[in-house]
Amino acid sequence: MTEVFGIDVSHYQGKIDWAKVRESGVKFAILKCMYEAQSHRIDEQFEANYAGCKQNGIAVGVYIFIGSQSINDPDADALALLGHLKGRHLDYGIWLDYESDALRATGGTNIHWMTEIYVSYFKAAGYYVGIYCNQDWYKNVISARTRLCYDFWIARYPKNDQGKYNKLSLLRPSGARVSAWQYSSKGKVPGINTNVDLDVDYDGVLKLIADTPYHRTYEEIAKEVLEGKWGTKNTIPSRKTLLKRAGYDYKKVQDIVNEMLKA
């Protein structure tokens, strides 16, 4: 499939003219949704960036930085992100941003364990999950097991980074599940007044969109509850726990279930 090009942005890029970004040929954007676990507050530009992408047909993903506070409570970190997303569809999924020195110090085995925690929440909520890191992390920190289980988006730039893409560059990352390359941090894109990270998806964004599940409605979840797909109060984890992990309000689901039983 043809390679497609994208960007990743946060409040640092300020107000973006997404119509101009689309006209420049950008097909996808990975957005910062919230600040690190120290505060979990929403990124100031996330709502405008999400709306701008959707209005202009640009596929959307988000990234979550896994830092020192994330290590202490990854469950709260994951739930905070789901709280900001509010069930919104992400064409390009959620990417775990691994570049913290504190996280690196915990070692590859612990990083895999933390990855599994985040993935359990995000996949239950219907989101594709991948890992973002640089080449050094990919080769020297990430465990072989993790490299086999997840798709990777690798950052690697030339020393004289000028925002240019070279498909034949020796810096181009490769690996069994390396699916995207952040090839510059000094890109220039119409509609954005600052430098911006530039990315290329090797397989084509359409493949990922097709593989990404959608976030189901409460009515659909209630039907699945009646079909026994979400366990019971006595299963481990319980139905309530599973629904919470997936970002659903348990009481709201149960109220719809009760209405369906009356019908």
C-alpha cells in the first residue's frame, strides 16, 4: 500500500488552520490529548485540533506520554485519557509515548507489564494501541516480547534535520512491526506557524483505519450485556470493572439493560 504522510501536534503548535494542513497533503495527525500524569489536564488545543481534523477529513490518533508519575499509577493514567476522549472515534488509535528516563530505568520487563495495563484499558474501549519511541529505545530498552506484540512508530532524525523525507535514507527504521517513522522534528507545514514533527506511515493510513474498532454505543453495550459478553458481578474481573476499564458508565449501561428487559 502507498505510504502516507502525517504530523503530530500539541498546544506548542498553537492554533492550526487544518484546511491548509489538509491541502498540503497531510493524511493523518497524532494529537496530544492531555498533559502527563502529574496533572492529567487536557491539552489546551486538543478540542480544536480534534474538531479541525474531523472537519477536514484528516485521520486522528492521540499519544499519551508515559512518565515518572505514570509508573506509580498507570491505571489512573489510562482512565484519565479515556475520560478526556469521552468515547470519541480515533481513526489512528492511541500511541504510548516511551521516552522518559524514569520509565527507561525500570527496565524492559516492567515496561512490557505497564504496556499490558494500558492496552487492557484502551483495547477494551475499542481503540487500536501502538508504541512510539526512538531508535535507541526500540533496540536497547524495549523487550523482544514487546516488539513482537505491538506496532511501533519510531523517531529518528538526521543530524542536519531540515524536514526533508528520503525514502532511501539509511536512517529509515525497520523491523517486523515498525509501521511508521517520525523522520523530522523541524517540518514546515502550511497552516502551522511553528516547526512540527513529520511522520510517514509505511503501510498506508487506510489499512489502520480499517483495522481500528469503533467505540460502541451504550445501547450496543447493553445488548452485549444481555448476551453475556461482559460477564457478571461475580466474574473476575467483574462486569462493573470491565465496563469501567472500557470507559463506560456502569449505571447508565445497567439502566438501559433494565429498560430492555421491560420491553
